[in-house]
Amino acid sequence: MKNVLTPHLLLVTALAGWLNREQQKVLDYLREENRVLKEQLGAKKLRLTDAQRRRLAAKGWEIGRRLLGEFATIVTPDTILRWHRKLIAQKWANTAGKGRPGVMKKIEELVVQMAKDNPSSGYRRIEGALSNLGHVVVHNTVKRILRDHGIEPAPERGKKTTWSQFLKTHWSSLAATDFFTTEVWTPKGLVTIYTLFVIRLETRKIHIVGSTPHPNR
């Protein structure tokens, strides 16, 4: 029960709720913006470059068909996912017979993970981190890997904090709070008791803060 409702814990919980609401507003705006763009295009066929298709395929595959279907996208979810399948096929075709594909696959995964975990890390910083792990990879290769996965350069990537990144960073100090009610018979009749509790997300431990028949006090 010690330090259940610390100021830091309450601040982080309130911030998490505020960020969730703000991100929903952004999503609602982007949905409407996409609808306007489609209305402007009308019957015109949109011409995309290979790099643009690659970025859309990488982002679209991460959020999945169901969420893609909720947006008025400039192309259909099936088209985006087809682009992603084509990228995978091209990747395996390009790496066939080049030797040590398992090692290169591992390095690629490391580069992507480092970029996602450290939004401010540029190509050369990731190059140095790989060197510390015993992998000799030039920064242009790092640039190509991130570009192929639709990941922006560090200056742009560092300005954005996704909801999953925020949760991962603060998971050990995040908590959720709610209350439940219990009907209790007393000498004065049936009384509703309100119980406030907090759950630590990392450990899933629940802390009972207290119970009262007067929550507005």
C-alpha cells in the first residue's frame, strides 16, 4: 500500500489519458482530410512513386487490414497489403544466393529495432551501435534499410512519439485507476459503497485505495 498514489503516478496516468484523447482527435482529422483529398481527385488516377508505395506499404502492414478499412485511404487496403507482399518477394529475390542471408536478416532487424527504440538516433549513431556489437555496416546501408521499412530519418522521427513508444518508455511507472460499487445493507437501509483501486500495469498488482459511500466528498 506504500506510495500507491504518488504525484508522479497520478501525473503519468492523467498524461496517458490526455495523449489518448489527443491522438484520437488527430486520427479523426486525418480521416476527414483523406476524404477531402479523394473528393478533389475524383476519377483521376493517383500516380505514386516506388518510394511512396514502399512507405505506404510499410505503414499499412503494421496497422493491419481492419484499421486500414476504417480510413478513407487514397488506395484500398488490399492494394496496400499487395504492395507489402510484393516488397517481401522482391527482397527475397534480391538476397537469393548472396551468402549469409541469416546474418543480414539479423542486422536488418537490429537496425529497425534501434531506430524505433531510439527516435533521435541517426544513421551514423546506429552504425556505431552496430559496430559495438561486432557488425560492420556503413551508414548508407542503415539508411537503405530504414527507407525500405518506411522509417523516417532521425530529425523527423525524433519529433514523433507514437502511443506504443510512450507506453514502452513509461510502462514501469504507468498505472490505471477505476472504481467499483458494492451494495451493503446497513441500519439505514441499502447503501452503495464506492471502492477506488489502482492497478500497476507492469506487475498487474491491484491496490485498494479506499471505500466510501460519499464519493463526491
